[in-house]
Amino acid sequence: MSNTHVDFAVHRTDLAVSDIYRRQITDLYAAFRFRSTIRILVVVDPEIDVTESPGAFGVGRVIRLLRQSHIGCNYFAVDIARRSNAPASTNPSPAPDEPRYEGFRFDQQENGQPILNKYDEVWCFGFRPDNNAGPDSNITQPSAMPASDSELQVLTTWMNERRGGVLAMGDHDYLGASMCHRIPRVRSMRRWTNAQGVPPIGGLGDPDTALRHDTNRPATPAQTTGGALIPFENQEDAVPQKIEWVPWIAQQVTVFRVIERPHPILCHPVHGPIDVFPDHPHEGWCFEDDEIDLDATYTFGALTGPEYPTVSGNPHGPRMIAYGTTTPNPPFNLEKGESPKKRFGLVNVYDGHPAGVGRVVTDSTWHHWMDLNIFGLEAAGGVNWDMISRYFLNVANWLAPPKILDWCLVLDVLASHFTYLGFQEYRRNANVFELGRPLHVYLSRRLGPCWVSRWLFDLVQLVDDDFWAYLKDKLFWKKGWPGPGDPLLTAPPFELLEIAALGGLVRATFPIADEMKAAAERQERGMKLDEDTLDKLQYEGVRIGLGEFRERLARSVEEMQCMVARGK
């Protein structure tokens, strides 16, 4: 059994039809409790609080949000581990704001197995070595509890073999470096040390390498005009900073129309691109894509390997997905002093799944996640809080190992057979475009269009690597090709490919949906959905969809050739 957690109605990995069957359609659908649990270990240094409070220097509110939320059938279970110099101990029944593990180290074991193997993700909120802007030698002092080679062997093996996802961040200077600055991928996606050029807590420093990243925004008319001071405490108010999201998918479908979508973790299903974050007077800094050495290697004792494994022999590295911009002083009047305008890397992501390893997200600062920075935004409510809180959940969803993410969509499709879609829209003799179109609308509204795209591209890579490479490198609009005024006329909208793949999945799930209905009518028990079945459904559905898509594309190209020939 792999490290996956899919819970059905009665049994952990099976669906007892007789226990969930209801003769009314609405009752039947409501009885399907398809549920996949993503297990997250939040690791904190002693200075990071886990008790929720409006002014807390901690992440208690985010932890509660995760525990009380879900995206589709993906739910989140969160445990807390505190790195400290206390003896290692385990609390089997912790209170919501208590660590399960005290004195934690990444190489700790339980019942002969690494504790990490119980989890799908590790979230690192490090503070050590200190907040004193000292030399890099402080990072590895024993009092800072730096991650050891033994810890990094276990953590790296978990990231590589179990595809565990990692979220990591610090703040200005070298905050968080003792825990994070040597973790593979993490160490090169974000600046952690003075040697890497971390931005300072105050002052100007070198404008090119060490400028303070002050994103505190004005909250009153006087502050907006520069007539009043923007105080340090504005980071706690209800006014967020605007961020610049980078297109994750872009395709020019006509001379005048370009479709762009942000990365899935910056996508809200209702409000669209997430373009606001909490602000802070001195943020950290993520590396640009071209600043990262994709040929680097790591060595922790006997464990060695490539920092960024290749995909089909080609380089495959991180990607910046969002930028922040400092609040310029002048014309504004910041309490911390002069701060020229500067654009800097805010969020960097690494999709390790195509390379067979785990995903990584690095953020410029944990102040985007802390109670003292988000309580004012939550109190104000509205679109800003909707988007910021969704960002937290999106990160948790995206970092999960691939099977957990993919199964959830398959289960949603299977459950849709018992809704209006299944009874009114799914016809046996329909083509994949007819089957997929209503499902595409339904899932895009429920989960967001970015998540539908993510599922498709992840599965296409597993089913047809060559076609995936074409989609990644050719079909979508890259800088310079195809560009404005130079559209690729033979490239169909990628939404059409999504519709075809979803239609293929509907067709692939017809037999199981029929079995469920028949078994329920007979009041029989014992029908099961296991890992292999869910995997086969996904692959078969995508193959069916891609097959019909290619056939339709070939006919269209043939028609296009006739049209071109007539014009000669």
C-alpha cells in the first residue's frame, strides 16, 4: 500500500454500495462520502507560535483553516512538530494548538519507520538562528538547531521516493536558514544566507542586492498622499498588497485574444487570479528562474544526487509564479524610512512530479501566513480574504503526492454520474466533446479552471510523454512565439483538450457507475474501489479523450489543407 489516504463511505478503501444507496437521486449523491485526506506536518522553531490569536507571531489560524476546509474531496489533517532542545517526545492526543512531536528532528523514527513517512507534506516555518542580522556562521551554531546530514538524508529520501511536498519560508536576513538552507531544491529557490544576498530588516543596503523589501501599504487618505506616516503596524490592517501573478498557461487563440491563467495555487474558482497578499515591512526574496543552477548536486553523508532531476533528458527547474513590489518612499512616507520601488520574487514553485520527486513551494516571508498579518484581513472579509485564504488551501492541495490529487478528480467524476449531469447530460452514444463539455463547466465552477488544467497536464505526461512535451513547449504561448499578431492557427484552444479528456473519463467510468447502480438495486454489499482501479480509470479516460481529440484534429488539419490549396 502506498502512502495514500482515500476514505469511502464505510471502509477505508472500499465502497459498500448497500450502505450508501438511496432511491432519491439527491439522497444518493449526498450519501457518497468520497474523501481523500492530505496529511501535513507543520514544523516550527520555538519562536513560531501555534496558538491562534489576533496578534500572534504564529500560524495557528492557518492550521485551523486547513483542518476545517477541503477542496473537492481533498481534506487536510494537520499535526504540529516543534524543533527544540527538549528531549524528543510524542503526545498521542495533542490539543489543537499543541505539538504532537516535541524536540523534533527530521530523522526521528516511530515503530521503526521515519515519522515523515506518515505524512504527505512538510511545512517548514523556521526562525533560527536569530533576528540579529549576524554573520552566516550563526546559522550552523548548535543553539540554532541546524538540520543535520542525518536529518537531510531522511528528508531528501522522503521527498524523492515518496514524492513528499515541502513548503518553506523564512523572512528578512537569515531567518529560518538553520532549518531550511540546505534542504534540496528549497535551498536554491529562495535566499537564506548573507552569501545569497538576503534583504535586510532595515536601511537601504546595496540597492541592487540588499534593498529592504517593504510592502506595507497606506490605509488612509493621508497615508496615500504621503501626508501621513505609514506605520509599522499597517501590516496588521485590512489593506493587502497587490501582487503580480505570472501566467502559468498562455495561448493566443486569435489575433486579438490571449487566454492566460495563473499557476493553480494562485487561482480562485470564483474570483479568478489571486492578486493580493498580506503586507509586511521587510520581506525575504525568492530566486529568479535563471539564477538557479539546475546542474547542482547534493551530498548528505552517503546520500548524493541531482538537485533537479532531468525530465526525458531535458532540464526541469523551478518557476517564479508571483512578484511583489515595494512601497516606494518617496512619495509615500514609511515609518522604516526610505525604500525605493523594487520588484522582487515573491513565490517560487518546483513541480517535481514529472521528474518523479516531490513538489516544493517557497514564499518570500512567513508573514504572509501569520496570525498578526491575516486577522485584520479576515475580519474585513470579502474578496481579499477569500483569495488569501484560498492561497493557503491551494498550496496544501498542490503539494500533495500525485495519486492523492488525481484520485479526487476521478471520484468527483464518478459521483457526477448520480447528479443531474449523469442522469440528463451523459449519453452513451455521445462523443467525448459532448460528454466532457458539461462536466468541464461543473468542475471549473467547483474547483476552478486552473485545477482542471493541472489534472489534465499531469495525466497527459503519464499517458503520452511526447504529447505532454509538445503541449508544454509548443502549444502554449511562449515569449516570442507565437506572439501578438502571429497566432498558431492550427492550435486548438487548450480548453477543448480538457473537455476531450474529461469526456474520456466519463466514458471510462460508465461501467463502474453501472455496477454501482445494479449492486445497489440488488442490495448487495462488497463492491470495492482500490488504488489500481482508480489509476486505470484515469489512464483509460485520458487515452480515450486524447484518441478522439487527435482524430478530430487530423480531420480539421485535412480541411485546413484543402482551404490553403484552394488559395494558391
